[in-house]
Amino acid sequence: MKIFISADMEGVAGLSHREHVARDGMEHQRARELMTAEVNAAVEGALEAGATEVIVNDSHGTMRNLIPELMHEEAILVTGSPKHLSMMEGIDATYDGVFYLGYHARMGVHGIMSHTYVGNVVFNLRINDQLMGEAGLNSLVAGHFGVPVLMLTGDKAAVADAKVVMGDFEGVAVKEAVTRTAVKGVHPKKAQALIKEGAKRAIERRAEFKPFQVEKPVTIEIEFFNSGMADMAETVPGSVRVNDRRVSFTTEDPIVAFKAFRAMVTLGGTI
């Protein structure tokens, strides 16, 4: 049994601020250690539940956050950026399930450091007219390969936000927002124990979870923070300007849709 893990950082227990999650943040090194510990807990749980291979894709920021020498020895680590499939690099149809670790809610939701992919570029993301965050977009990729999402960990808002879009999965909330940059949560060691047990339950329940599918053609619509960003995104062949700040892209192929999203956001971010 093969498990794919996409590991973000904002949803890790104890983290609440840019100083934790930014590369130049004063507390970033400690945050990296906490992130690595949560990933290791999920790997341990998966292996104990029968997984024979676990690949971990570092999915936050520079994607060089997980500490290789502290990683579980049985995990395969994908690190660095850019990656063609970004937070989902390495996924294919041979996997039996996906874990999202340390995830956060989409931009606008009252959750810890909530944003969508690039916090100062993407104001809203819609897929087939439904608002989604990173979990929904990444699940579009997993669903294309027929792989179900088995578990998501993060803050309470991240779990709830994803379930609205994706339906059921094993959700492990390790903290909740007091404000967007203040948290109330469990001790990191307890969070790691909860994640390990959640990973076991997720694999035990895997027959209950179905791959996330959307109707085709797939239309991705990005609402940018300003019109200049939309100007740049509109240079992507096949894109359509919807209004001052919105650009859409429609295709039959979910992977093409995902890559178009990445291209438009990258171009928008140059402004």
C-alpha cells in the first residue's frame, strides 16, 4: 500500500505567525522541527496500519522546510522548488491514498494564516463556480489519478473548509483560530499522537473515501488582488478575462487546469 503525503506548515500545532512560517522568520527553524515531527507521526501511523511505501512532498513556501536528517528513515522525501505539480509533485495512479498535513483554510476564512497558494496574489479561487482552497485544488490532481484523500490535519477551520468541498475524510484538528495570527491548541506532542492515530484510522477507513471528482470541462477562475495581476494572467493562452480582477481557464484535463492556475498565479505575482 502506497501513501502520498503533502506537507504544509501553517496548520502545524503551535504555529501562528509569519515569523514561524517564513524563511526569514525568527522562529522558522523551530517551526521546521515541529513540521518534521508531525510528518514523522503520520508516517509512523501509516506504516503501522500497513503502508509499504510513503512519499512525502514538502509543500510549503520554498519547499525546503522538512529536515532530511530528522525525517523518518522509511519515508521518501521530495524537496525543493519549483515542481511541475507543486504541492502534489510525485502523485500518480499507483497510490492508495493521500494525507494533507499542516494545512490551512482558504483566503477569507477565519482560520490560522488563511490564504490560497499565494497570499498576496490570490483573493479567491473557484473551480466550476465553487470556492476552494489549496485542499480542493490539490484534490483535483489526486482525483485525476483516482486517488482518494484519506486524512487532513491542521487548524479547525482547515478541516471544516475542506469537508465542505471534498466530503468525508479523517480530519485531525490540532488548533483553532483566536484571530488569524493567534491560536488555541494542544501541545505539539499531543498533536503528533493525534496525527499518528488519525493516520491509522484513515487507512483503516480508506474504503469509505472516494476520489474527489469534478464535472468536465473544468473551469478554474482566479480572482486576483488587483487588475494588474489579472492583466498578466490573461497572457496565458486560452485564458478568458471575466472582469477587472478575474481570469478563467477551461479545459477537459484537470492537470492542464492545475498547471494553468500555477502559471497564471506566477505571472500575476510579478506585479
